[in-house]
Amino acid sequence: MTKKEYILDSLIDDDEAFTQILEYFEFVSVDISEEELNLLLNEMINEGLIVINKQWTNEKNEFPYSLTKKGKELWAKMK
């Protein structure tokens, strides 16, 4: 899987903030820096795969990311 696919996978069941996505990469033993993750998240927003959900923040005051319909469709094709 690509790193973008791992991001999609981390968001399929629920919205997740930056820290939780970073922890997901640690869980699946895929190396990624905070800088690279930020870059990929911004690219995926621009590609219409994810959006920032500004309805709540986590304990670190981070907004979560949500999959768009396009992101869910791409995730479904991965399986």
C-alpha cells in the first residue's frame, strides 16, 4: 500500500486527527515523518479525498480529517 492508501485506511471507520493518523502509521510499522504526513494530508485535501472536520477537536486541539465520497470510493477499490 502507498502512504496515501494507509491514510485512507486509517480514516475508513472514523474521523481521526493528525496525531491519531501518525499513531496509525506506527501501529502498521510504516515509517513517516510529521512533515511528510502534513504534505500528504494537504495533497489529499487538494485531490478531494479528505476534508477537515471543524466540528470538534481532540485533546491536542487538532481538527480531525474525514473521508469524502471520492476518498471512500478509492478506499473501496483498494480492497
